Amino acid sequence: MKRVETKKISVGGVDIGGDSPISVQSMTFSKTRDVEDTVSQINRLHFAGADIVRVAVPDIEDAEAIPEIRKQTSLPIIADIHFNYKLALMVAPFVDGIRINPGNIGSKDRVKEVVKACKERNLPIRIGVNGGSLEKEFEMRYGATSQGMVASADYNIKFLEDLDFTDIKVSMKASDVERTVEAYRKLRPMNNYPFHLGVTEAGTLFHATVKSAIGIGSLLLDGIGDTIRVSITGELEEEIRVGRAILKDSGREKNGVNIISCPTCGRLEADLVKAVEEIEKVTKDIKKPLNLSVMGCVVNAIGEAKHSDVAIAYGKEKGLIMVKGEVVASLPEDKLVDKFLEEVKKFKIN
Ligand code: SF4
């Protein structure tokens, strides 16, 4: 489905919304006041392919560390701030965006000050609604429902619009997929601000991948979403790897390798699992869009090979290598993976 057209904003030079690519974000889990640890985590995320990083700023010591973190990193930084508007004022000169909910900052005058600081520096504000911490009035009225999340987001958007501030993006994350998807679908027709998608507190790698693939993937297929974060209890790099894979498999990102491999069955006469694992490992950092297929026998291999740049069709103790559907080699099993990777390299992959 065509992507919903949204207002374009910029976070430290990374465009979000409009026709810009869908960006992948993550968040450090270090104490932000620990400059060395935070810089190391930001650089790890940068290296893994993150477009933007968010850091928590819960206290003055954390805010005081931001200028030094800024000096030592180049990934756009969003400061995540709750309740204390003064922290936003402290970090505004050193970051590329602020995440606050105007509703929990207190008086309008305080929000005005934050808006003024953001306007002066062209910093966008992310309104980040979380299904587990709705403002009291919305929780009492709607319970912790998608309707409550939408009401909260809409209230916070209007709060900023009343202050003539529209450099906004919005997230509405819940810890279950259904509520998350419902909230985004309900809010989408109500404004044209870019949406940051994610299922929050999604668990360890396996569960987070499944929940995020369903939640973020459903919305992307609806044409909704301008930036995403996969929330994983685990390694930082996994969030980026899974996020990129969701974008690729939902057709929103063209770059990178798409591996097609058969599930294997009783016809298989080779160690296909080992071959796919090796091919996946060697090709995981390729940016060029490539379809690679690894099939256990000729039953479906020829059909898949027609749509693949490089393909293997295993047989009994030997197999075929095909490039763009044409057979280029027939080799013993132990020579196939090397030849396959040799053909992949010919596609000028980097
Ligand atoms: S490609 Fe062949 S080996 Fe693989 S699942 Fe299909 S029939 Fe079985």
C-alpha cells in the first residue's frame, strides 16, 4: 500500500516523514551521566546502522553529561525527558530533538519555554505516549486502551499547536501488539505529523522480533510509519538488525540481501542448514539489494532461481549454481557455497 504522506521534519539532518526513507532508531541503556559508556553505546549503534539515538535524561547529572557526549559522537541525539522542563532547556543546545509530553511538564508557561528553546534551534519534539503511563485524566476516562492513547496524543499535539509549534512527531507505544496497532490506525487520519512506530517492552530477542514484526509490519503495510524502533531486552545491535529486516521484508527498504531458503524435507540430500547459515553470515552487511536463494532440490529451485540474482539447487552429492536463472556451474556439494559467494561478489556489492 502507498505510504501515507506526512509532514517532513528533520532530526539532526535525518529527514523524517514526507518521502524520506523510514529511519531506524534505538536507545542507550547506560546511565547517561557515564559519558564513556554512553559514547560507546552510541558508537556501537552508529556502526550497526542506526539513524538516530535516544538517551534518557532523568537528572541534572545526566543533562550535564550531554555536551561532552555530543562532542564525542556524530549520530543525531534525542533527549528523553519527563516532568522536569529545566532539563530540556539545559540540553537543547547540544541535541537534535527532544522527547517530552507537554501534559506531564506542568504549567503552560514551562512548556512555552521548552517550545521557545526548540524553535530557536529548529529542534523537533517527539510526543511519546506510552500505554502504561497515560495521564490520569485519560486513564480514568478510557482505561489503558488504544482510545486513551489516542486521546492523550491528540491532547499533547494540540497543546503544542496552541503554542504555534508544529515540528512534531508522535509515538503511541503499548506493550501489546493489538493496542499499539489500533492506536496508530485511529490517530493516523487525525493529523499529518510523522509517526514513530514501536511495540514497547517487547521482551527478549525472540518475542520482541515476533511482536515488532507483527505490530510495526502491519502498520508499515498500511502505509503508516516514518521512523521505527524495535524494543529488545538484549544487545543494542539486535534492535537495528531486526528493525532493518522489518523494513526490508515489508517492502519499505530496498537495500540489503533477501535470502530465500527452503524449509527442507525428506527429499533433501545435503547439509543445507549449514550452507544457509554461512551464506547469511557472509552476506549480512551487503547494502546492494540482492535476492539469494538456497534450495534443497530441483522441485522449487528452478522457479525461485528465475527471480534470484544467485541461486543454489542442491541434488545428491552435487548441485547447480544459477545466476539470474541461468546455470553457470554444476559442482560437488563441498564446492557449492564458495562458488555461490564468488558469484555474489561479482554483483559489485559494496
Ligand atoms: S526445495 Fe526440495 S528439499 Fe527443499 S523443501 Fe522443497 S521439496 Fe523439500
